[in-house]
Amino acid sequence: MTDYFVLAISCIFVNNILLAQFLGNCPFLGTSKKMETAAGMSMAVVFVLVMAGIITWITDTYLLKPLNIEFLRTLSFILVIASLVQFVEMFLKKSIPGLYAGLGIFLPLITTNCAVMGACLINIKEEYTFLQATVASFSYAIGFGLALVLFAGLRERINIARVPQPLQDTSLGLVTAGMIALSFYAFKGMV
Amino acid sequence: MAQSIAKEFTKGLWAELPPFRLVLGLCPVLAVTQSVENGIGMGLATTFVLICSNFLVSLLRNIIPAKVRIACYIVIIATFVTIVELLMQAFVYELFLKLGIFIPLIVVNCIVLGRAEAFAGKNAPHMAIADGLGMGIGFTLSLGALGAVRESLGAGTILGTPLFGPDFQPFTFMVQAPGAFVCLGLMLCLMNLIGKK
């Protein structure tokens, strides 16, 4: 039990997928201008990343490894993720229209979100068991959401401030992200 | 004719320089630029995928149905990424280990899919190759430049050769995660300054 707890903490804080592993930076900068879009994106990532983590782990363990075709990992993972996203989108549209309206535009973007693909690849690289992979995927997604929401909050404040022209928008956004990364750096000693 | 090819080629070098102007494909830009060598290696791998996928997408642009085009593009890109992965594993194994999961992640690099969707799917093959080559070289140069700044300040070396003599205290912040964000942000600011004039 403690092992899983330590794994979760390390995935959320120490190895935060956005700030320490540099995965998923495009949506990090793209959807963080407003709190609502940031929250929507985070929800969508939590939803898809956990499912993708589980399904790619099963694909790798029971399909690619027994057949010795690991070189097809990249191709099969991206296909799994793309079809999963499509499937989730259709399912939500039919059965939970409220959630679909909230996540709607963010779902298709997730296919090319490298946080999802990256987390799946890390799960395989670290040779996690099924339960570990599930916990890790969930924690990575939570870490992603946490960093994104924090960042969106800061950016909303920065928008009010007067910033020198060349630094505006993405430029200052990146520097701010650096500061958040620095504060997450303090968690390094924890695990 | 030759002029328009040159135009498609050069726009990737400055006017639409991928990581800075379009702010796309930032993950590898931030993650692998601790040194010049890693940056350029990653850039070249991406360039190869960009040119090949642009060419194939452009050749097939009248055959692929519009509804499933994104899925087709992804399969094309993933195929070339797998080729790069296997080639690097065979010939530059050390670099392959250093770049780690960022090689397979070229699949989800927004620049590659973005160029396929925005350019190659609508233009003739020779134009698509020029576009891919320009974008790829622009991307490689940006990675190299960022790598040079971070490596020289963070480790005091360029391509492994010491720059500042034995008394230099490395500014290690630059080669760590937070430094990547700050450094890219400041370089973007510098580009905005130059672009304004």
C-alpha cells in the first residue's frame, strides 16, 4: 500500500509530467489563458490518460510482447489512443451530453497531447505492473491538472498587469512556467 | 516556380520559425536541449520525419478521403517515426538512449501533424518537400541555439569542449527543468524584440 502511495506522490509532484518531464506543453500554454478552459482540459486529460494507460499496458503485455513485435509500439499506441479518444467522444455524446458539452472541444486535441502518449511509454519503460501502471497514469493526470490549473490562475493575474511588449503572452508565460517548475523542484527531496 | 519553392523553404527559417513563431512542438524543445548535440540530433530526426511525411501526404492528398484524413496522417507519420527509431537504434545508439521516449513522441509533435494538415494536404509534392525541409531546418537550428545557450551557461562547454577555463562555476539552473522554461521564454522575448525593428 505504501509503495503505491509513494508512487502516486512521486508521479504527481516529483516527476510532474508537465514541469519535470516536459510532456504536454502545447496544451499547457494553449489552454491556460482562462481558468475554465484549463479546468476542462485537465478533466479531459484525467479521463483519457487513465483509460489510455490501462489499454496500452494491456496491448503491450498481451499483444506486442508475446508476438515479439515491440518495434510496432509507437504505431500501435498512437492508434489505440486515437481510437480511444474517438470512442470516448461518441460515448459521451450519446450518454452524458452534459459532460460532453464541457469537454467537447478538448477531446480531439488530446490525441496529439504528448502527455498521454508519453505517460503510456513511461509506464512500459519503467516496467510497471498493471496496478502500478494504473496508479501512475492517474497520478500523472492529476499532476498535469494541478500544474495547468495553477498556471492558468497565475496567467489570469498576469493579463491584468502591464508587461513590456516583447515579453507579452507566450514569452512571459514560459518564464512563469519556469518559476512554477522551480517551486515543484523543491519536492525533489521528498521521494 | 523556383522562386515559390525558395519561398516555401525560407519561411520556415524565420517568418514561421516553428518553436518560436508558431509555438508548436515545445516538448522536445524544452526536454532535449541540455546540450547542443542532443538538440541537433533531435532536430535532424524530426526533419527526416517531416520531409518524408509531407511528401507522402502530398502524394496521397487526392486519394485520402477528407473525413478520415487525420487518422491517415497519423499512420503515415507513425510509420516514418518507427523507421527513424530503428535507424537510430542501429547507427547512433548512444544518442538514441539519451533522447529516450522523445523519439517515439515525434508522432505527437504538433509541427509534423500541423504541416501535414496545413500545407502538405493542399500542395504539390515538390512544394511539400521544400516546406518540410525549411521547417525541419528551422526547428533544428532553434534546438541547436537553445542547446548552445543552455550548455554554455549550464555546463560551461559547447559540444563537450570547455569554453571558459577551469575556474568557471557552471550555472546549473540552466540545464535543469526550470531553466529550460525561463531560457526559452527569454529567447522568445529577444526574437520579438528583433522582429519588431
